[in-house]
Amino acid sequence: MLNLHEANIEKLTFRTALVSKALSEIVVQKYGGSSVADIDRIKRIASRIVETKNSGKKVVAVVSALGDSTDELMSLANQLTPSPPTREVDMLLASGEQRSIALLSIAIHALGEIAISFTGAQVGIVTDTSHTKAKIVEVRAERIKKELDKNKIVIVAGFQGVTLDEDITTLGRGGSDTTAVAIAAELKASCQIYSDVEGVFTADPRIIPGARKLDEVSFEEMLEMAATGAKVLQLRSVEYGRNHGVPMEVRSSFSKESGTCILEESQMKEKAIISGVTHDNDEAKITLLGVPDRPGIAAKVFGSLAKGNINVDMIIQNVSEQGITDISFTVPKDDLAKGKELVEIAVKKLEAKGSTYDDNIAKVSLVGAGMKSHPGVAAKMFEVFAEEGINIEMISTSSIKISCVIKEEDTVKAVSALHNAFNLERGSA
Amino acid sequence: MLNLHEANIEKLTFRTALVSKALSEIVVQKYGGSSVADIDRIKRIASRIVETKNSGKKVVAVVSALGDSTDELMSLANQLTPSPPTREVDMLLASGEQRSIALLSIAIHALGEIAISFTGAQVGIVTDTSHTKAKIVEVRAERIKKELDKNKIVIVAGFQGVTLDEDITTLGRGGSDTTAVAIAAELKASCQIYSDVEGVFTADPRIIPGARKLDEVSFEEMLEMAATGAKVLQLRSVEYGRNHGVPMEVRSSFSKESGTCILEESQMKEKAIISGVTHDNDEAKITLLGVPDRPGIAAKVFGSLAKGNINVDMIIQNVSEQGITDISFTVPKDDLAKGKELVEIAVKKLEAKGSTYDDNIAKVSLVGAGMKSHPGVAAKMFEVFAEEGINIEMISTSSIKISCVIKEEDTVKAVSALHNAFNLERGSA
């Protein structure tokens, strides 16, 4: 098992070398909540980190809160009020990673190695002031470098940072991935993201048993996959990795199998036309009916949604008939209630006819860098849906992605049919 | 109920005014773990704090970790190793108060008031580097003052601080009391310590049902009581209060009854000869037998114990016979194992005859400022023990305290007999 693991590290180092000559032997490993869910798992991760160090690396481990503890903390806060102040929510949630870094550090000491743990504030993960969804603006990694130079294993709390006023912030769901990539960027290191999945798959293996693990995927493909429902990595972490040229690998903390490497497209060995089919059941559709079709209307509607901090995904405006039009768009289901409020205000202001809502939708997407040079992918996708009797409600495309909104109950049928039609299953690539 | 509460605040303010003319209307309230053990209790404390603010005060609340969470965290650490590194233990434990301050702050927001929570590091509770038992060296209260000036309720994590290197420290058991008093000293405020007891009693009410709550007690008496087993306040917090002239009140977070005020002796209205009987079952006795009686021997023995960070309490050296002597002393039971080790090394080095250990002891003490001017208290104490057939193993005195070490099983009998003999029960004062 050890050999396989070492082989992977070698492989990663090789790739790393391609990206930047300045890369040192530092590796940043990120362990998610399920990897540190209990004492036994913490011990296992500790061994893994010590093994990596013994193989000659300097290790920085970025850790999430134990198991479901973040959810448990939020539920405590919500027992007090449905809308707790975000600064205090961040104070509360940040205690979660503080617990896991300390325990992991203690577990490493128990193995005879020296580890030192740091909160986000202590290692200078400086963010903006958007509590609960803060963005990293700077990483002041001096303390990490100093401790690595003393031959210590450095454990850093993921998901959290600190404002210039020394208030604690959190980075939103999956934020630990971004912490890891940001630190790797600053240290010119490679970044391994460990979780309970073995890598990036051609489709969600929970619904498509024949889904295949990808060896490689480009940053752009990964961005589209993350944006269209693949939950393996936080979107922002991939953007950060791409922008700073950080070689990333997604792999399982429960096995020593190699995972999926995320690379610049130019460094990929093979380029498939389609890399994967993703789906997203977490969106809802809002339609404004009978909107006057004149300049500035869309700006008003989406401006007020943006002010309300609601992420709008797909937007479709139908052809105008007699000066009025319909506008449909999708928002995260969690934001539907707030979105409704804002849209109903807009309906009155704009003298539109009304609005409708549908949270019974799914977004199914095809992602592949090869799409750019292979026309006809969209046509084939629509054909597959037609054959299956699946109605398409909205369509949105980019150069390497096609997304269709369909009825939620058709999700599995649609993903499965596309996975087959584009020969993505195991053994067919 | 509100009136009674307000009356108490008035009373405290009156006393406060006696101590320093510079006192502002700030009150520092400390809530222990049992006061914030669950969501309902947190809500109750939040109401109490808001009430205090509405009565015209500026409030700083210092909070301990929820219920038994500190013990639970230590047990997690001990599942990894019996001797976790203390820096990492502090990182782990400090997460506990971070949780409770955030929840309390959220609970106050739910009541429509603005609160802001801070970790020890954030409000500049600067300590030395003795992890797990750090001492406060400075309180940089600028941020607290700034937020109080904005009319916010300030919530501060007790028990924790930060070194000049930005490492998180904890202050040891009961450390939140010291945090509260240290902040009160810096803000020239008064300090209320809320816990699950109603105040300082003439004896432990759990074993002496007739024990009486004291209205007042002097700093010196409180110091002796804390040092001899009264668990109501951490010794160091009382020292801090005395040294900085912080008027303190110990009271229950579950009732609105007034508690016990801790004052300068000169400000007390009545001075009892004896204020209370305390007992301590947490010590063990070590005896070095046949030690050569020459200068420097005691320094060697106790020097090595001090280096091992073991707090030695009572020390008795018997009269020397033929150049050899016995030395007995008490240490906390928790330190007995380590103490034994060090003593056995000393026995060999000093060529002493041997050593004995007894953890079946109790220290029972009489404390009272009036003792200074009333001779005969010690004689009466020994008489009471003689009448009850209780053997005295060690005796130690100060100007306002007499302590006797007896067999542990005689504890209740001894405390009860002294409590009666010195007329301390309810109604007799």
C-alpha cells in the first residue's frame, strides 16, 4: 500500500514540476469533515500525514470541523433565532475547526512527530468582511514557513479567516478547499484534497453505478463541473487553483488509490470530448411574466437580487411579443423565499403581469473541453432527451458545457441516458 | 423580582463608589459553565444581561465553556494520548468558550439588543507562556471600551488568553473568574461572579445543611477560604481583585437574591471572629522519613517539586533527633503520582530512610479576620476535635486561619462540630 501511495506522490511531484520550476517539496493536504469525524479517523489521518513527512515532504494539513459539527452548531444558533447575526455565526462555527486542528495535532504528537496547529487568524488568512461567505484577500504565510523550517508538521484550520479588524470570518461551505489552495499558492506547493470520494467521476456514482473516475481533468472543466452540481470541490477553490497555477489532486482519505489530478488543459495527456455529466437538484426557477420589454428592466430585476446577495444562475429571456416579455432564471433553493420577496416587489414596480415559481427542477449538464472542437454535442444531447421523452425547460451553454433544466423526477433517467450515449461508463473510454 | 435585582445593583454601586471615585457605570458579569449549560440557560442569562443594560449599566459578560464541555474535550485529547502537548490542549479547550460567547451573543441579538463577542486573544488578554495554567500579564481593553462606547453589550471568552507570540493559552480551572476580575480592574468596573451557588457560605452547604450565606467577606478571608477548599472562587481571581481594588460579588445565576460581597476589610460593616469552616479532600500527604537534618535539604526537596510544577501546600518538619528528621507535606491528589517519583529520587540522593504516602486525608480550616484580635480560637478548635475523638495529623496557621489535617472519613464530623462550636449556623450570628 505504501508503495502505491509513494508512487502517487512521485506522480504529483512530476506534474507539479511541469507547472512551476519554483516549487519546493511542500505539500498541502486538505482533510474534510468526514475524514476527521471521530477519534479513530483522526488517528488514521495523523498516520497518513506522518507517512508523507517520512517520505521527505514538508506537510501543511488543512482541516475542516469534525464530521457534522458545523451543522450541529448552526442548529444551536437557530434554536436561539432564525436569523443570527453573521459575525457571531462565524465566531461560533470557527470553533469547530479549532477543535479538529488541536485534536489532529495531538494525534500526530502521539505518533512521536511534532505538529503545531493554527487558526485561520493565527496564520494570516486575511479575508474581506463578508461574514459567512468571506473571500480570502491575502495569505500571510510567514508563521507557516517558520514552523516548516523547524521541521514541524503545520496544521491549519480550514474554512476560516480574519478581517483586518481582527474579526473572525468563515468562507462558506467547502471553504476549507479554498484555504488549502490559497496556502499552497502562497507556499508554491501542490495541493491534495482528501475527502470521502475517490476523485472526480464521469457522473455522480451514487446515481450512476457505472460512473468512471477520471485520472485528469482541466481547471476549466472542473470549474464547469463544480458550477453545475459536482460537489467534489468548492468552485472558488478551483478558480483560486487555476489563477495561481496550483496543481491539485482530489483523492480519498480512506484509500491509497490515486485520485483525479486537476491541471492546465495544455498538460493533459488525453482530451476527451465529454468529461462528465453533472446534475444539480438544488436550484429553483423563478419566472417574471409580462414584463415591459425596454432597456434597463433586466438590470433593475437582477440588481435588486444581487443586492439581496442572491446568486442567480441561468437566465432566459423569451422573444418579445407586443412589447412585453417573460424572464426566467434559476436561484439556489435556499434563496427562493428571499428571491420571491424581491421579485414580487419588482413585479409591482415594473407593472409586470405576475410571477411563477418552480422548485421541482433539475439542471443536467454535459462538460468537456473537447466540445470546443467537436460540433454536434448539443444536438446529440437534445436528441437523447427527446428519445427519453424528457422535456427541456431552459438551455444554457458555454464553450465547454451545455446545461438543460428539466423536471426533477427525470434527473436519473437523463443523467443515465447521457452517460450511455456519450460512452462515459467504465471500460468504454 | 426586578426591584430586588435593581436594589442589589444599587447596593453594589454604592460599595463600588467607596473603593474608587474613578469607577464608571460598567459592570463585568462572569457566568460559569453551569449558567450556560444549555440553550434555555443561555436564553435566561441573555435576559439577565439585557435587564442589567436596561437598568443603565454598560455590561461586559465573561463566559465559561458550556456545561461540562471542557472535561469532554480533555477526554477526547486523552483518547489520543495520556499526555497531550499543552499548547495543543489550550488550542482545543479555548474552542469551548468561543462557542458559548457566540451563542450568548446570538441569544442577546434575539432579544433585540446588540452584543459582540470576543475571544481572549481578540480583547488582548495577554498571558505568559505557561500553557494550561497561564497567568495574565496585561489586559489591552481598547476594543472592549470602543464597543461599550457604541452602546454594545460585550461578551468575552473567559479562561483564555494569548501570548505575545499569538499562541492561545488557558488560565487553568476557574480561570474565567480571573478573566472577569482582570477586565474589571482594567475598566475600573465592579465584578459580579455568577455561578450555581448563591454566595460564600459559612461551610459547604452540601455537607452542612445549616450553613449560612455570608453578606460580606474580606479579600483576605476569601483568599484563605479559597486556599483551604472553598470552591466558589478561583484563588488567583481573589488575589487579582484585592491587588487592584476590584469590588466583587459572588451570586447565583438562577435567582435574583443578592450574593456575597468581597470587600476591603476596612469597608465591612460587621467583623465576625470566624467567617467560615472550609474543608479540602483533594490533597494527599507525603512524608520523607529519616532525612539528614542539615541546611539546604528542604531547599533541594521542594526545589525539585517546584521544578516539576507541583504545588506544595502545608509543610511540617518535626524536631530533629540525632541529626535526622522527618518532613511531611501535602500536595494536590492529582500531583501525587508525579510527586512520588520526585520524592523517591530525593530519598536516594539525600540518603534518607524512605517515604510514606497518604491520600486518605482532609484539611479542615477555620477562617476569620477577627481571629487576629481574639486569642484562643486555635485552642478551642483543638478542644472540639478532642471531644469528637478526631486525631490531628498536621497543623498550619496564618493570622486569620487555622488548618488541621485529619483522616478523610472524619471530614463531616469535624466541619459540623466546628460550625456548631463557633455558632455559625443560620440564625445564630
